[in-house]
Amino acid sequence: MSEADILTAAALYREGRSAVIIGRRLGFDPQTVLDGLRSAGVAIRARPGFARAKGQA
């Protein structure tokens, strides 16, 4: 993902869109979107229905 893609993805993610939706819009796999968001320091939301491992925030 380019810097512009990551900035767009971050804005969409902060608006509440999912990595799946963002990936479809930008043409990337959802995991690639999440990796790009993490590289930009964006906090990743927990997936609904999935408990986080103890000690993870």
C-alpha cells in the first residue's frame, strides 16, 4: 500500500469501516489493510465476538 492508500484507509477505519470494506474499496486484502494501518500506528479494534488474549489491549 502506498502512503496515500494508508492515509485513506486510516480515515475510513476511524469512521468505523472494516478492513474488509476498506480492502474492497482500495483493492487490497483485509490483512494488507490491517498491516498498513498498524504501520501507521492506528489502533486496531477487536473483532466482534473475539476475545483478546490476556495482556493485549
